[in-house]
Amino acid sequence: MNPCRRPLRCARSISIVPLQVPQGSERSDAGTRVRTGARDDFAAVGTVTFLLTDVVSSTRLWDMYPEAMRQTCARHDELIEGLVAEHAGVLVRPRGEGDSRFAVFTRATEAVAAACAIQRALHAEVWLLPEPLGVRLGLHTGEADLRDRDYYGSAPNRCARLRDAAHGGQAVLSSVTASLARERLPVGATLRSLGRHRLKDLPEPDEVFQVLHPELPADFPPLRTLSSSPHNLPVQMTSFVGRESELRELRQRLLQKEVRLLTLTGAAGTGKTRLAQQVAEDTLEEFPRGVFFVPLAPLSDPELLASTIGEAIGVREVPGQPLLHTLKDALQAQGLLLVLDNFEHVMQPGGSRWASC
């Protein structure tokens, strides 16, 4: 398998590539470096700042320019690893995603300085590729357990979600990291608030900040978060674990141009609703007009189906025109996903009227 190919699986652990530092432990206001083995290898533990990077569209780049990407990734790794070490960071070896780098820092200020330096170096580099190399970067500060040279906990996962929301060339950080680092930013650097955003698999929104510097691009499209796409998906209090093959197959089927209707059937209690909600959440970016979830279990009168759907997607009755006709016009337009939960008990009486939608 080519490197730089696979996305981060947040549930997986992350192995440390230790940096050698002087004997003894270093304690800071954010975390502690401790000995991890018989050698002089140290890793940050306690409350630390995580930094994750990712090459945007790396799969496509590898398919189109394999030889250039080999050299590009080598230089990419060299730049990032050197700047992490220069800013007292500990490099973490990724598992299953060769184009990313993961580092931890005992001080948020050092992490932000490293992030700024990394983006500046990547932006100034002359790459062998015929198109720019876009690297997105996320930072978050929190606690994580270090066991058997691996990190565990929600903080690395939140950092990954932040990174995934960014665009190539952009460095974003959580409100926690911003509050710790804003008083000691690198020379010329500032922070811009991008507003509060709800990240995938996280129940509460958080304010997200972007690192600005005169040598870096400042303007990017909106963050790719649940807050940037119109939807009414319910907030999930727990992460979705497993069923990866079903998610992958459903997404592929749903995004086929000829597919207008996709039905999930099965015995009660097998997780059809949660699976459908996760697929809807994972495909938010594919439906610019919105993704809307309509629970029909409480509906006892099939005649109320049109008004229930209309309320969910924001369609109201037009004077002189049946609401069903207005809904058909709205649903036949491209770019909208409608998730009807428990449709079976209202399907039979009104099925023929909805067939043309």
C-alpha cells in the first residue's frame, strides 16, 4: 500500500516516536515529560497540546503523481519533524495514515509556534507536484492517558476532528489552546475567531480559532463542520463505533447518481435509526441544500405526513397549491437528503402519492 493513503481512525491508539532529551524530567505549566523506557526517551503526559496534520486529497495525488508524491512526502515529513523537534515537541508515529504527522507539546505556546512555523515552511517550499500541496493542521489541549507508549482519550480525537474541519494551508485550534497561547504568540502571528462549531461525533459546539500570519493565506472557505451545513440531525451523546462496512456501502449507494431512494430494513432494535443518522452526518458535505431527519414514529395520521416533512425542511404551503405538490418541487431539486424514520407505518395509505417524489 502507498503511504499517505488512509484516513485517521480515531479509536485507534497512537505510538510515540521518542525524542532524546537530557536526563531527568521536565515539568511545565501544561504537562510533564517522563521517561518511557531504559533509554533517555521521553513523552509528554498529563495535560498536553496535540498537533495533527494531514495532506488534503493525498489519495488522488498518489494516483496521479506517484513518483512526485514519494519525494514530496519525504520532504513534507522532514520539514514537519524538524520543526516539531525545534519547538520541544514529541513526534508521534501515525498508525494507518502515512501522510499525517502527530505531535504532542507540554506547552500550548510551543505547539502554536510549531504550527505557524510548519505552515510557513510548507507554504514557502517549492514542491515537485504540478499543483500546490495542501496540508491542514489542528491543535487541541487536554488530558490523555499514556499506556505502553500509546495515547488514549478524547483529547486526541477532538484534535483530529478539528484538523478534519480545516482546509489545506489552514491551521485551526480549539478555544482551550487559544486561551493558553494567545498571550505569547509567535512574532507576527495573531488568532482569528471562526465562531462556534459543532464537530463530528462531539455533542457540544466549541469556538474555533485560525492562526494568522503575514506569510500565510488568511481566507478560506467555511470550516467543514456540522454547523456549516443546513441540517436538523439530533446531537449524539456517544460516538459511533463499528459497522464500518455498512457505513461504507450505504455511503457509496447513497451517492450514486441513479439512486433516489435507499431503504434500510431489519428487525426492531438492530440500530437502523442510529446507522441512518450516522450515514446522514457523514454525507453532509455532499448535500449543499441540507440533510433533514424526520421521525415518524409519533405520527398516527398519514394525512399529516406532508406537513410533518414540510416543517422539518422549512417548506410551507403555498396559497392555491396543495402542500404535497410544493414538497415534490422541493424534494426533486438536487442537493437535499431526507431521512424518514419509521416510514413503514404511514407508507401504505399514502404510498402512491409519494412515489413521484
